[in-house]
Amino acid sequence: MQYFDVFPRWPIEPVRAQGCKIYDKEGNEYLDFYGGHAVISIGHSHPTYVARLTEQLNKIGFYSNSVLISLQDEYAEKLGKASGYPGYSVFMVNSGAEANENALKLAAFYNRRKKMVAFEHAFHGRTAAAVRVTDISKYWTTNVMDLETIFLPWNDIDAVRNTLKNKDISSVIIEGIQGIGGIIVPDPKFLQELRQICDETDTVLIVDEIQSGYGRSGKFFAHQYAGIQPDIITIAKGMGNGFPVSGMLISPRFTAVHGQLGTTFGGNHLACAAAIAVLDVMEEENLVENAARVGEYLIRELKKLPGIKEVRGHGLMIGVEMETPIKPLRDKLLFEQKVFTGATGTHVFRLLPPLSLTKELVDEFLQRFKISMARG
Ligand SMILES: Cc1ncc(COP(=O)(O)O)c(C=O)c1O
């Protein structure tokens, strides 16, 4: 049997990783400014994380949600404190798309409405409802087209007001910062007014913090720059530092009803151990503050370089829009300078390094970036 070939891949095979560094089969060392799609939060193979998962695996790795799993309560308490949402509940599932799928469902259980609103250039995942609120039509399949979705222009509050006024929209879903769309930060005033209109029309506001959350933006959640509180917040990626785990933070306005949501793997012992270890390390090493500080430095220094049209983002979620297509430069960075970066579209680098990044590694990155540009 062979693997179903649906992704383009680099001809590089990492076999070991530590902190912000990756090592391939040939022994080459790479700087990781991509974090494997923004997943690596506390750094690769962090000793606390490895110890916690190993210890858990030696006790009990999995049992289903038919029994008590007090690790879920421990995680919930820590997450409430770390995120600034102690009054919310958490429900754990396994991937970003699944978290959004459940959020859209919970909204519809709540207000019994059908239609969903999302924004132009949004990406929310690849399961049925999540892909239907993703503004990339080539991902849509015939069997999701009956899910009614309206895409609105970014930051256009009049369009929101007009669309929600009939009170027939179940939920509005928006990324804390658009990731795959190009690292686009929403206007705080837009988010504040969106929150208000959702309240007035009893529409559920879902903020997808799967990429922008968990400290990446320099605050625990990117929407906290606008001072709003969504009804549901979805999380994944950095939450498990590579262990497949995701979830929703759910406002107290929702009543938990047995049977409405379910999962076999969600919230299992190992997943909880991973998620707890991540929060412990984030707290011990002040990684949210580190992301803010080091990210600010990286953004400031990038802005000084030639050939760059715009640098966008917050913390360590950074979009670098170049004046020319980035492929030659990205290839040079990867194959000659040994730096992993992300991309979106043809002109934008997406930098999503581990939150434990240091100023020294930023300098190293900038040096390699400049060499690659000079050789371009
Ligand atoms: C904002 C956002 N939402 C949802 C997803 C989907 O997550 P997953 O691939 O874990 O299903 C992603 C993945 O890139 C994302 O960036």
C-alpha cells in the first residue's frame, strides 16, 4: 500500500527536533520558523512535555469518556486561568476542523437557526461545515453545498448589520487573525461592533483561535486585543504542541445537554497530559509574554529590510508580504540557509515559530534571510 498523495512535500525528512531546531536524516540542522503549521508552541521535545507524556503513558494512556477522567477537570481549571475565561467550560476533541464543526453545531442546537456567516478569505478546516465556512471554493464538495453560508467582506460592519438583522443567522465564525488568508488582523472596532450586533440578534459569535490562539499573538487569544468575549472559542494547534488535541471554550449561556456532542478520543488521558504540560510550560517560561516581546522585535527588524511591501500580525504570527513572488527566496532559505518558513498565496511568508523563540535566533534568522535575498 502507498500513502494517498494529496500534499506536495519538501524532500526533507526530520528525524529529531529540539526547541526551535530540527535535524534531518543527513544530520542537517534547520531553524524552525514555521512550527509545523503553527503547532509547536513550547518548542520541540520539551523535557517537561516528554516526561509528562511518558509518565502518563506508563500509567494509563486511554480510556473512553464512559468513565471519570479527572485530568479533564485539571486541564479545564488551568485553561480557565491561563486564558482569562474561568467561567467558561471546555470540551475536548481532536482536530481544528472538528472543534469548529462542534462549535457550529452547538450554535445551531442553541438557537435552532440554519444559516452560517463567515468572512472572505477565511479558513476553518476541511470537515463538512468547517469547509463550507472556508472561503476556498475548490475545497467544497457537492455534499456540503446545502449548508447555507454567507461570506461577508472583511471589516465591513454594515454588511454584518444588514445580514444579521432578520435574526435568521445561527452563527458568525471569524478567525482571531486570518492565517491562511494572509495574516490579516481584524480591526478591533469591527470586532467590538460585531460582538454587539451578535448580542442584539441572538447570533452566536464563534472566534476560531486555532492558529492565532494559545499565546501565539502575544496575548492568550488574539481577540483579546479587541477586549471582546466570544460565545465560543475554538482551539487546537499549539494546545498540544504536536499531540492531536483540540477543543472549544464555551460561554455559560450554553446548557450542556447529554448526547448533543460526543467523541471517542477527545479528552483522553494522554491528550489531557499533553495539554496540561503545554500550559505548565507556558506559565513557567512566560511564553505569552515572550511571544509578544520577541515578536515585536522580529516585526520591527523585518520592517527595516528592502523588498518587503508589508509586515503584518501580532506576536509570533507574522505575515511578510514581499514585492515579488517568494518561491525562489523561500527555496533558498530552506535548501541553502536551512530555515523552515510558511507561505500563503504567492507573495506572503507566514512566520509561525515556537513561542520559546529567542532574540538570538531572530538575529540568526534575519542574517540568513538577508543572505538569501542578496543571492536572489
Ligand atoms: C484558523 C484555522 N482553523 C481551522 C484549521 C483546521 O485545523 P485542522 O487541520 O487541525 O483540522 C486551521 C488549520 O490550519 C486553521 O488555521
